[in-house]
Amino acid sequence: MDHIDRRTATLLTLLGPLMAGGAAGAQAAEPSAPAPTESYMDKVPASWKGAEQIGILIYDDVTALDVVGPHYFLGRLAGATVHFIADRIRPISSDANLTLMPTATFETCPKDLDILLVGGGTKGTLKAMRDPATIAFIKDRGERAKWVTSVCTGSLLLGKAGLLRGYRATSHWIGRPLLKEFGAIEVDERVVFDRNRITGAGVSAGLDLGLSILKTLRPLEFAQMVQLFGEYAPQPPLDSGTPDHAPAPVLARANDMLADFVAGVREAAAKR
């Protein structure tokens, strides 16, 4: 019996670290907001720092650049905290299979946000538009947020949540004519400010929106410095980024490919 006890004790000694590692692994499976780390942005003057709470909504098949683009600038708002928010803590796959990990849920996200940002997409946006929990979250936080913002077809989600009625707004070129379905006033501009609503045009306009917010909330020199760090000075190799500039066959094909999305938005808008 003593011999068996000694063998058991030896096995427990050997397996102990593995068992502890397994427990640690189980705990690691519950992601949380990363702890702040030292950054060169910490070196800015104290007067340039704030304490904003920023919520960025992500959902299945969101267009990644819609949220990652503005995050480049918003994530450099010295002193701010950024929350990537989803229905629950789980990997979120973008429409191009880039995996994003939320740090907060609809329930754990701060109730009062300084900035709410909603990105867009196509099939993912339609699915989100048809999901009562997602729309309820956007409406709840949007009604209290200091700034309600969107990129691309994310403005259609704001519209579905009732947050753009009577507001001037923009969207991706395919979505701009659909804004009126939600009582918004269509504006063909890159970034549109109307009171505390800030909407950006399609996808890459999220960079302009993020920089515009930075310029609004911090001194001009700060915004210029972050723009310099990002070397944001676009010179696209093609000139077909808007319907006015795209060749007619390209525009026709794009409209055809997005026809189901347009029909889906109109259907969702009709269901109050």
C-alpha cells in the first residue's frame, strides 16, 4: 500500500503543472479588455489627454476596415478606452475572414459611451439589421452617447435603430439613396457632421472619419501628429473609387452584384 501511495504521489507531482496549465488555459478562454501598455502616445502633454469611453460594434461579416480604419485614430486618443463590442465574447469573422475579438458584450459595455461607432458590410449588415438584440443595443447606447458615428453601411444600422431620423447623413454609395428609408437626409460627402451624429462614406472613409473625430476632440497639433505617425497621405493608384469616376461597365457590374443587398435593406426598413 505504501508502494502504491508513493507511485500516486509521484504521478501527482508530475501531473500537477500540467493540470495547473490546463486550468490556466481554461481561464484564458475568457477574453477581456487588454490591460493598458506603455506607448509612445503616453508622452503627449497632459492637457492632450482625456478619458473617453469608446464603443466599436462588431458582428459577423462586418467589413473589417470599417472598424479597423477609424480605430487607428480613435485608439490613439490619449487616455481613452476602446471597447470592441459583440453579442457575446467569441471570435468574430469579418466579411473577408479577418478574425476580430470583442472585449465587451451588449451587457458589459459601458452604459454611457462618449463615442459609439458602427461599421457596415453587406450580408452581415442585413443580418444585424434583422436582429432585435443588435438594434436594441445600438438604440440604447446611441440615445445616450455623446457622439453617434458610423462608417459605410453602418449608417443604415443607425437608421434602423431610429437614430438618424431628420439628420443629414452619408453612407457607402450603394447605401446613400437608402438613407431616406429611415427618415435621414442623404448627403454625398466623405464625412458628414450633424449635431452629434458623424457618418462616413464607404469603407476607406473610416480613416477620414477617425481623423475628423480626433481633430474635434483634441488640439489640431495632436491630430496632425497622429496623421503624420500614420503617414496618411492617400494617393490611390486608380481613379475609380466613386460612381462618378468608375467606368460605366464597372459601375453596372457593381450595382448588379449589390442588388440583393439593396432589396434586403428596403425590406428591413419596411419592418418597423
